Amino acid sequence: MSKKNIRIALLVIGLLLAVAIQRGYISNLFRTRIDTGRRIGTVKNLNALLGNPSKATADSGNRNNYLIERPQYVVSYNDSKGGPNWVSWHLKASDIGKEQRGEFHPDNDLPSGFKVITPSDYTHSGYDRGHMCNSKDRTDTREDDDATFLMTNMLPQTGDLNRGPWEKLESYCRTLVFRENDLYIIAGGYGSRETIARGAVNVPAHCWKVVVVLPKGSNDFDGVNANTRVIAVDMPNVEGIKQDDWQKYITTVKAIERATGYDLLSALPDNVRATLETKKDG
């Protein structure tokens, strides 16, 4: 084949690949952004690369461990409790922009038969609508920030928790990404303090978070090893703690797993996972 024909063939192949990518025939399993609302049983996007802690599925019959996969985060939703079991997301510096704070809104993409929690269900309850994936972590675009205000991303938190040590850790995480790090974050709640919205929404007794710190540009978990920094916190959902530092509530991944029954770093090799689960951030 002549050089001219080779160039023509390469050009045709390139055009075909471009069309295939544009039409969605070819996808990157580990990309951060996927089609909004897409739900799959096996979580393969970057927001949940370290595992599916509760083995959530996109089967609508799995009402209390229902998988919601969005471009901004991945959720295990509990219909009985009216909130997430856990929310997982990847954070890098470019996710943090200048979009203004959005407005809370119900998640109308839930399957038929699921109860739809509205912002007013929290009104006069004495609890904040507590973001799991927080708004400032997704201020790069209006669409990304708005997604964090879906009620399926909320747990009832006391004002002192939400605006105290919980927010302080959120802010600290953002300082880490501006120090040449990427983060994998998983957050949720466990236990029951009471219910609100006529029993539709459970108020967790504790809220927890696990943060895995990786070098900037880490698009998979190959860089995770026994020396990787892991921050795990377990905070009581009570008043009177607003002035507390987040470091007061440092614990281990293993302790959170015992409290929740989840396998939080399940995608990692067994030997690495076993080491990280027992590390306590200094």
C-alpha cells in the first residue's frame, strides 16, 4: 500500500472513531463524567472506583440499597429511611469553581413507587439538609452544583454538626486538592436518633466519612498502597459540637465498617485494604 493510501486509510479510521465516540459507541469506563441519570449494577465510573460498599444495585426492587450513578457522585439510596446509605465521589482541583450555591430540590428520577423526599420535609424539623457530596466540591458547572442539591444526597444533620466539624473537614479536603492531591471520598450515616417528615426520613445517630488521598492525576487505584493517607471520621449527630475540630473524631475505616456493615475499600487488593482499614490518621 502506498503512503498516500495509508494516509487516506488512517484518516478514514480517525473519522469513524470520532463518530463512534460522539454517538456513545465507545466509552471510557473510568471517566468522571457519564450521562446524567445512568444507572448500572456494576459501578465503574471514577466516583466509585474504590468499591461499592453495600453491593448496591440498580434493581428497583432493591429499595433500601438502590444504586444511583450520576456524573457527580454515586449513591446507595434507602427508600425506607428517605436518604442515602452512602455517597461516593472523586474530587480534583478542577471540580471546584465559582458557581453560586444552588437550591434544594426533590429527586424525580427515583423509580415509581419510591417516596420522593422534598426540601419542605425538613422544614421546622430542627435539622439541616446535610449534603453528603457537598456543594463546593462541584462548583465547576451549574449542572454539577445543582446535582448536589438533590434530596437523595441529603441526611438530616444538626446545625452544630453540619456547620461545625463536618464543614471543617469539607474545607480541609479542598485544601488538600489544591496541594497537588486527588481525593476519593465516601460519606454516610448510621443508627437512628429519630425520624422526621411523619416518619419518612430517618435521622442518623452518627455521620461518617472516609477520604483516600492520592497524588494529582490519579485516575485509578494503582497508586494506592500501604503508605497511602486515609482519613476516617465518625461524628455524633448532636448539638453542642460546633466548635470542635474535625480531628477530634478521627477513627479507622475498620471501625466504620463494624458500625455500618459496609466494605468500604472493596476494590483494593486484599493486602492493601487490610493495611489501610486499620490506619489511624495522625
